[in-house]
Amino acid sequence: GVKTKNERSWSARIQEDYPRRAAQEEIEGAVGVRCTVTADGRATGCSVTASSGSGILDDAATKAFERYARFDPALNDAGEPISASWSTRITYKLN
């Protein structure tokens, strides 16, 4: 299956990219995200599977995930990289 690559690094970048308006309004929340991981290890076609209750955070999560997340793709029986689905939860929390 799909395995994350440098997850600490890209998770930190997603947090650093906290939506300005959400920060100003002190909005926090967790967003369930599902995407396709391509054969080259990039996230694409991300969608919200569980809303945070804030459209600002939901939209930011899908965009940031596609921008920053990297993976080792799934492999088929011949050991060749293939596209596969992957899900996670992104938590936005102010310091």
C-alpha cells in the first residue's frame, strides 16, 4: 500500500500554512481528507470526508495536502508503482 514520505516535514508545512482568516477568527478543527496517490507519489483529487465545520479549514486542508504531501506509491503484483486511494485527518490547532 501507500506509505508516507517525510510526513513530519509536510505535516509541519501544512500547519505553517494555517489559513490567515481562520487564525484571525480563532477557528480550529480537524478535517478528514481522502485523495489519490499517483504512481509518482503525489496527492491529487483530494476531497473532504469529514468536515471541520469550517469551509475555510476544509478548503485549506485539501489544497495544502495536494501541495505538500508526498508518498511512496502502492505497488502492483509486478512491483510497479500504481495509483491508490489514501485517507487521513488534518488537525488545525492554534498555538
